[in-house]
Amino acid sequence: MENDGRLAFNPDKAMGPWLDHSSEKVQHAFVMVGTEPLFVCHLTMFAHPVHRYQMVMTIGLDEKSLRTFVADRDEHPSKPYFLGNTEDMWLARIKGGRTHEFKADVFRGIPDKPKYESWPWENEAPILANIKVEVRDIVYFRQFDFDVPTPEDLTYILFGSEKAKTAYLTHYQSAWPDFDEVITLAQPPQWIKYEEIEAGVPITFRGMKTRPGGLLHCTSPISKGTHPAHYDGAGHAPLFESGPIAVDRIDWFSTKIVNIPNDPCYVGTSDPAPHHDHLAGAAGSSSGRRHG
């Protein structure tokens, strides 16, 4: 059955502290990309108000922890890495400048489960435990508004660093059902100013539909290689710019977590759809597309 992407969830009950929406302060998970600066992207969940924030920020680790993280990632280049706070916190307090630091674990990969009904890394040993994390800069922050229509064409938030000469994309999420994705670019697009890249700006892949035929992408719609993109939406010169985006790798793609508890890409425990684990460990779903 198709829908317009504005279906609201009413879960029967909270499932563990990660999914507990009875308090603003809970446990969160973030995808980690980059080094200096080190970016983290919040793992969203439409069903729970405290996780209805799309957020990208830069963080700082102590020198020893950063060295350990970088060394481990260099040994496992195909694995995604995740940061999880060990003390309950509220994302709005970070955005508002009330929370400047917190304690967290760092995990290599994510356990592959049919559904994530509790903290994914429960009983998993982190590569870094309970380390101090410094909040440096909020690159992008948006609370979901389900009255805002889903973009017709694929839209991503571009962010990066001029100092590090790095750039990344995270999929612009709007409403259930949707997918969560973080992408590393081969190089920053030369046709967009670094001042704008560092501010976190939307880019659009014109002609690549967000929900082709009303279906949700169950695998990444973006492949490694070069793709034409538009900055500022419509692409009508001279007010708007367009140019190539060179994709290096998919760091994270998932439909399971963002769509908890009803992932349209998962067909059920009796007939589980194969995961599309982009670069090992991504919590994906079935291949192809399914109705939203």
C-alpha cells in the first residue's frame, strides 16, 4: 500500500533505554566519518520524538583515543564506526549550547539483527570505552516536521572541511518511510564554495527520485563514481549551480533503524530479506525497493 510519507507512528511501548521516549535524555548513536575534523551523524528514528533530529556535528577526542580510533579504522577500512553516549543526553541541549561534552563508547561495525529492539551494541565490547567527547561545532540540525513534503528528487546534505580537504553527504530524511545514509566523497566539489560546504548545504540529484513509483529505496540509490548534482534546488542558472559529485564509498546505509518498528524493506522473521551491508556492518534491508 502506498502512502504520502507522512504516516505517524504510535509504538505500543518503549523498548529499552535507546528507544525510551518518556524522557528527553536518552542514549543516541552516531556514524563517525573523518578524522580532523571528526564528524558524527545522528542515527534517526521517526517513531520516537527524542530521535527525530537529523544532526551532524564535529567532535574532539583526546589524543590517545583519537590515535586508537584512527589505527583501528585503518586496519578495518570497510567497517563503519559508531559513537554512543554512555550518559543519557538530550540533543536539543547540544544544539542550544547547554551540553559541551559527554562520555561515549566507540564501536566498530554494528551487530546484524533482523530488528533493533534494544541498544544494538548491548553486550558488545567497544574499541574505546567511556571516553570524553568534546562538542565542537553543530554543522546541521533539523527536527523532523512531518507536514513538510518529501523532496521529489534525491536530496542530500553536503558537509566537509576545507582544512582536511574532505566532503561527505548524508541523506536528507523527511518522513516515514525513509533511509539513512552517509557517504564519503572522493573529493570536495570544486563548484561549491568551502564556506557553504562547511555550513552543511542541501544538494539534489535531479531526475533520481526519492521514492520512484511510490517505493522506498532499500539499497543505496547512489553508486561509487561521478554523478551530476544541483545546489540550491532547481538548477536554473545563473541563480543556481550544478556540477559533478564524485562518490568514493558508502559509509552507512540503513532502513531498519530509522523506520523502527516497521521497516517496509524487511519482510518478516519467517522470510528475512538479505541485508545490503554496504562496506560491512550497515544495518540494511532487502535489495530493491518496497512500498512505503
